[in-house]
Amino acid sequence: MLIRRTPLRAAQRGFTLIELMITLVVLGVLVALGVPSFQAWLQNAQIRNAADAVMNGIQLARTEAVRRNRIVYFTFDAGSNWSVVCLRCVNNVDEVVQQRQGTEGSHTATIDSGGRTMVTFSPIGAPMATNPADGSMPINTIDFTSSVTMAELRPLRITISPSGSVRLCDPDPKLPAGDPRRCVM
């Protein structure tokens, strides 16, 4: 006679409640560890966006001055909005070449130009010693940081040389002297 043995347990399908809870706990720990890094990355990206936008505006002002053989200036207003304006370009009237909002793409970035609001480029592309529109000193550095306080923030700085070249750099004094990201003072 043949005895047939039946398995004591049927084949298991799916997950047990304990396995599901362990998976959720591990996932929760990984998310909790990654959120601060993601927030710092997001703030640094907004600082970079603001700095890139302003640097492009300054480079546009310089390029337009050379291209049009006219005086062109880059200016900030009270809300960190900026404009590129060609001085007496069309029928002896100022022409706005481009305007941007300071918060465009980077609502937490803060911009500090040391109280200076304008840089004027001569027809050869060099910044003028004083701004002809108001006699003020021109912008030579602009610092970018965030209104959100975090330890991992990476501020940036735009420098405008006496020859008119525009450079985006890292003002961190801890960077080694030969590092190309470091701002040269």
C-alpha cells in the first residue's frame, strides 16, 4: 500500500506583515538620512541659478557694448531685479536690451553687491571707472547665498575685472591656493 504524504503547509505567496514593516522602516531611515542632503543640494542649485542668471546679464551688457559700439550698463533695482540698458542707442533714447526678475528660478537666493547697483561698459567692453548715469562706483563683486540657513551651503561670487572679464568663483577661503574654483583677491 502506498502512503501519500501531504505537505503540512501550502506554498507561501506574498509578504508577511513583519517583512513589510521591516521594509518600510528601512525605507524610512534611508529617506530620513537623504532629506538634509537633498535640501542642501536644492539650495545650492538655487544659488547657482541666480549667479548664472546675473553673470549672463553682465556678459550680455559687455557684449552689447562692443557689438553696438555704445555705452551699455547692467543695473540692479531694489528687489534684485536686473536690467541691461543701452545708453542713448535708438534716436538718442535709452533702450532696454533685457530685464529679469531677481527671484526667477531661485526664490531663496540672496544677492549682495556691496550697495553698488550698476556697472557700465564702454564701447571696448571695459567697465568704466564711474557710472555716467549717476556718478556712482561700479559693481566689481556680487555675492550669492541663500536666505535658508544650512551648514552645507556653498556661496558663490561674481567678480568683474578692470578689463571687463566676468568670472564666477567660490569665495571659500579653505580652498587651496591653486584651486581654479577659488576667488582670487
